[in-house]
Amino acid sequence: MNPQAKLIFAFSLLLGTTITITSNHWITAWAGLEINTLSILPLISKSHHPRAIEAATKYFLTQAAASALLLFSSMTNAWHTGQWDITQMTHPISCLILTSAIAMKLGMVPFHFWFPEVLQGSPLTTGLLLSTIMKLPPITLLFMTSHSLNPTLLTCMAIMSAALGGWMGLNQTQTRKILAFSSISHLGWMAIILSFNPKLTMLNFYLYAMMTFTIFLALNAIKALKLSTLMTTWTKTPSLNAMLLLTLLSLAGLPPLTGFLPKWLIIQELTKQNLAPAATVISLLSLLGLFFYLRLAYCSTITLPPHTTSHMKQWRTHKPIPTLIAISAVMSIMLLPISPMIPTIL
């Protein structure tokens, strides 16, 4: 792709995100979401592969439907209350439609079908954008309307997302699809706490985005799209693979690592709200996710493949690890000691 065109699309992406997260009016928020959608489409379909074109088409159709629903919910609310302010979303039917629209934009269950397919059809760098920055505007809208949304509906969708994200990721062999189901599972953790402590949802999103950023950059550096190629990359960059192992375990939420922090705080807050059963269920469902993160980690570093693969071993490269990957990997692994600071921030 032409560098100028790529620059324009990246700038439009930042512009759309900024417009949505800084707006108070529903129409400007909707306009920002539309700019976002239109600027990511060429980045998804830039390879001109049939799968990439299919992914771009699926993405466009679902995002257009979600935007129409979002506009419809805000217009219904304005019709009944006379308010176009995002924080004044008070009409129950409008809140229900809004929850569906944003769930469709994010790829939460039961509107998740498009997300793994789109991520599988996109390049790794575009997949990174879809998993992180493209989720920021809808999450921000959820944060701003969290006091009006139905907690029971959000809890049900969250538990279904955690369950389905875990189960569907178990038998995948493509790394992008595994990361897509991981994203759906993490959205469950973000949604379940939204009505009770929205700041925890944002904290969870920021930490998830940082860990996903590290994993996508590492996979892009070693060019691993399937588990079978991931098995042979340990000879190429052993230190990068070690970082990938720790970041995957952090994303799974194992205790000494950064990823444990949001899960710990969310379980604590749920028990304070007398929702211990929901906390127990979502904690058990995260074990499903742990299984496929361990599978990825096992393939990348821990062992040689148990059978002879058709792939040749890769030559060891002596290039240093890119600074950005190194910094984000350290943050993805070692931020748990900052947890005493969190109560002062929230």
C-alpha cells in the first residue's frame, strides 16, 4: 500500500477515535465511529486476497448495522426525553438497543460471529488495530452510559462471552483466531463489572490492550500465523519467544504477572456487590482460556514439536529485539507491584 495512503488512513483512525471519545452529543459520537469504520476497511483488504475481501465485507456489514442501531437508540431516547447528551441515556428501550449495538461493535456474545473471521482475514498489524484501538470508542460509550444500562443483561452477556471465548478457542490452530476468542473472553470480564465499577472496566481494557499489543508485535516479528510455524520459531529468536511465553501467561491472568491484576480487582468488587456466584462462574470459565494460552506458550517455547513437521528450522537471527516490543513486554509482565496504587486512582 502507498505510504501516503497508509498515513491518511492511520490519521483518520486516530481522528475518528478522538472524536468519539471526546464527544458529548450522540451524532458526533456516531460520526467518529463511522470515520473509524471507513478508515480501517482499506487496511483489512489491502492484500487483495479473497479472504481479506470477505473479512472487509463482513466487517463493513456488521459495523454498519451496529451504527444504525446506535443512531436509532439515541434518536428514540431523544424522542422520549428531548436529550441528545450521551450521559442522559435514560429510556429503558433505548438502553437495551444501545447495549445490543455496542455489543455488536465490540464482538461480544451473541454478536460475536464476525470477529474471528475478520481477524483471520486481516494482516497481523491490522488485527492489532481491530483488537485494541477499534474497541476503545465503543468501550468509552459504554463507560459514559454505564449508570443507565441493565446490569442483569450485561452480566448474562459477560458470562456467555467468557464461556464461548474459552470453549471456541480450544481447538483452534490459527494464532489470529485464538487471539480473537481471547478478546471475546476478555470482553466478558470488562462487561461484568461495568455497572458496578466502570473505572475497573477501563483499567481492564488498558491492560488487555497492552498485553495484546505485545503479543501481536511479537507474532508479527517472528511471522507466525499458525501453531505449526510457531513450533519452529524458537531457533530464530529465543529471547523474543521467552517474552512471548510470559506475556501469554500474563494474558491468561496467572498471579505474579500483570494480567492477574484486573481479574483480582474484578472478583473482589463482584464479591463486595454480593455477586459471588457470578464471580465464581467467570473465574472457572477463565480456566478454559488458560488452557489455550498454555497451548500457545507450549508451542512457542517449552518443547520441540512431538512429531516431525514439514517446516524447516529457521536460522538464528542476531538482530536485537525491537525496543517497542521489549518495553511493552516488560510492562505486560511486571506491573503487578503497582496494585497498591490502584485504589487511589479508582
